[in-house]
Amino acid sequence: MKRLGEILVENGFISLDALNEAIQEQQSSDGKKLGEILIENGHLNEDTLLKGYAIQTGARPITENELYQASADVAALIPEEFAKENTVLGLSKTETTISVAMHDPEDMPSIDGVKKLTNLEVDILIGTKESINNAIERVYDKIKKSGEVETAISSIDSDTKIEKNTGQEQLVLDDEKSVSAEDAPFVKLVNLILTEAIKEDSSDIHIEPSKDEVGVRIRIDGVLAKVMNPPLSSLNGMVTRIKILSKLDIAEKRLPQDGRMKIKTSEREIDVRVSILPTVFGEKVVLRLLGSGKLSLDLKNLGFSDHKLGIFQKWIKQPYGMVIISGPTGSGKSTTLYAALKEIHSEGINITTVEDPVEYQLPGINQVQMHDDIGLNFTSALRSILRQDPDVLLIGEIRDQETADIAVKFALTGHLVFSTVHANDAPSTVARLLDLGVPPFLLGSCLNLIMAQRLVRTIDQDSKEEYKPTDEELKMVGFPKNKASSTKFFKGKPSPTNHNTGYKGRTAIHEILEVNREMKQHIFNNANQNIIKDQAIKDGMTPLRDAGIDKVINGVTDIDEVIRATVEDV
């Protein structure tokens, strides 16, 4: 077998001088590998070293996707400590051999160690140290989690005792403290579900009973994904645990209940909204995790095009009037408003928010949390804030006539008001506010801008591949025929790193309606939604679907996502 150095020189990977320099250094070092020295000296990168090893040993390089498909059962044959210390991961096996990923195929002590541990011959695949270490972390974490779930589930039976309500208001998610042997099995199970959801930056947890089992799903990037299926016998214990943490009535199982709790992790506190709904198979629980994801409060990172960003920045810096953001639940409205507040915040202005709940704490801004149980609601809070000399007011949501009236009053008396409305698009937001009882002449006078937005999943850039959509797909999304031939279309390749979806992360698409003089006149005249929409498009508004098409053209998302998040413009 040729030496590694010779192979690297022969294939033009390094110069002879670089090799001689590395050999000299190796002779004076304490057992350093030649490849390691060459990388440290900048003569070689890890990928090229792997090519050299492949030529020398005949071992096949392994892809990152293959690493993430490693069998947990096979990996478990090698102790975690040994795997981490020697950068070796079990991938698959036959009756006589075990395939392992290694960084150094010449590491005979590690190869002999795997043989002794498994009593199998070793088939080597080579990969970078970083990729193997990442896969080791993921696979052994999965093994541990699976073991914990199985232990918790196996401990559950009909005689499991329900713990008394201790009045605990905060759950501390610390693996060693909260998931311990003495804890009740359903306590472990709830903690594991919460930990997994937070780890995946999910926004919601659904615990759904069916005839034979309980389905646990978490919402990742706006789409639900199943994480486990505990037996039906675990339902009562899990629901009771959640009720205790959220101060709900554990004896009441016939009526819906709403509550909240706090989760403390090593990094942050997360506010959790709890909704419990009786179904034919038992109580369904939905947990909304507020502040669990990676919240970006920079307007430039929220998916705006340069043109739309300029328009939005112009109107949020006006001294008075109303800026409304519309969209369904989970469309990123609050995040956009927080980013807007951060953009305009300065020592010279007094900013106050009225929210239910406060999703993200902003330094230097007065944030008021609603408490309906003690009479602190939007209406009562807003009346008091009038006397607090605010310059800018954020109202979490305009949901009734009284809140709408106060918001309009603020905007008409020299204040800048930000708020959200649940509406399908920007033109229908006007109709929604009029339906709430706001007089047209007042609404037209105070509105500055309405922006509708949706969130679409973004293509995983690490697994992006070009594809050609069908004529039917192009027709469904209304893709311009003159652009189709010159556009490169992409999809994300499903892999374990993107939850087998092909997507990673989300971005916003926006529809901006500026309330100029002509638009004000239409509102004064109580014009219908279609007239308002036509005027908005004439003034330069890009409908939501067209905004999504722009993202497709730029390779950010794909046609399927645009169709999912928007409706056809008719």
C-alpha cells in the first residue's frame, strides 16, 4: 500500500515541499498524524484529505445524508464514550460485518476496539471529523431520548398516582432534576415532549387522543410533525400534569379550559398558553410556545424586498396615524410589529404596548400584560394609558368595537398606533374594521398603512436542487408565462437534517396597501372590497400570491409553498 504522502503528491493535492515540511514536523511532534499537520499548515483541507484516504485504502467517502440515516440500533452497539473519543459511528450491519464512519481509516486501535465490542468485521466509510461528530451527537441523543420515552411509557399503568396541586407556577426543564427516576412517569413524558419541542424551535404542541393511542405532534416551520405515540393509558396523567402546571381544574374534564404556564430553560423563559378541549376519546391539549423559536427583530431579516422595506419604514416613522398588520394566527404579525418598535425606539419617544400575552420583552419599552381575571383587559388598560403620555402605542389585537374606537381615537389625537387584525388580506382589513363599527370618515382619516403577511417555508439551501415544474403547477400559481422559461426553479431534497421536508426555516411574504388620498376617498365612500383592491393594485400593491412568486423566482421557496400559503387572485 502506498503511503498517504505519496498519494497526495502524485494526485497534485500538495507539493513535495509541503510534504517534506510536514514529515519533518511529524518526526519532532508527539504522535501527530501527517494529514492533521498538513491541514494545520494550510496545505490541505479535510475534504481533500478524505480523497487521499479513499485512494489509499479504497474506503468510500460518506455523505452527510448517509450519516444522518445511521441506524440507532447499530450505533448503540458501540458505547457513546468510545464513539466520541475515537470519532467513529456505527451505521449498519450484516451477520458478519459492521459498517462504521471514521475520520481516519488508518486508526488501527479504534478499528480493533470496534471489532472487540461488536465481534464483527469492520467495513470503513470515511467522513470529515465535524460531520461524524455532529452525527454522533444526534444519533446518541436519539438513543437516549428513545430510552427515556420507553422507560416512561413502560412505567405507566392504570394505577399511576396523580400528584397533588402544589401551586407550582414554573417548570424548570433541567434534565437531571426534572427527568429523574423518582418522578412519576407522566411527568417525565411531559418534560420530554416539552424539551423536544423547544429543541426543534416549534411553535405548538398537540396532544391528541384517539381510539387506541395518543398522538403527539409539534409544529415546525408552520407544519405539524409527529414525534411520538404514547398509549392511551398515559393521557390522563399527562393532561393532569399540564393542568397542575397551568393552574387549571384537574377535576373538570367536561368543559374546555384555558390557562398558561412558564417554562425555564438554561437559555430563557418561555411563556406557554394552554388550551384543553374535551373530545370523544378524551381531552385534547394544545400548547402554544411563545418565544421558543429564534426571533429576529431586524426588519431586514423578515423577508421584505428593498422596495417594500422602504415603504414600511417610511410609515412606521410617521408622527401619528395607524399601521395595521393583518393575517391569520401564526403568520408572524407580532414579530413584525416588535421589529418595527425596535426600529423606531429612541430616548425621545414614549412607547407603550398592550398585549395578551407579552410574547417578547423589549428593553426601554413599557409593556402591559392583560389579566382578564382581575379586570385588566384591552379596554381598561387603554383608558389608563391615555393618561400615560404615550407617543407610540402598540395594541396586540383589535378584536372588538371598543378597542377599535380607542385605537382610532389615539391615532386621531397625535399618536402613532400599531396593531393587528385577523383578516385574509390588506383590502379585506378595511372591511373588517368597518364591520367592527368604526365610522368610515374616521377610519379613512387615521389609517396610514395596512400590510397583510403570510409565512412560507424556505428551501433548505444545503439540499437545494433544480427541477422543472409542470405546466399545471405554473398555471395553478399563476406564474407569468414570459418568465417561466428564464427562471430556474428549485426544491429542497428531503433529509433528516430538514425533518424530511426539504424546507428549513420560514420567511414572510407581504402585501402593502398605502392609504393615500384616493384610497381615503374610497374608504369615506364606504367602497366595497373589490374597489379598494383595484385601487391598491393601481397604486402599486403586490398581492400576496405575486409576492410569493417573487420568492420562487429568487430561489427562496417553491411553488407548492406559495399555493399552500396564498389563494388564487380572482
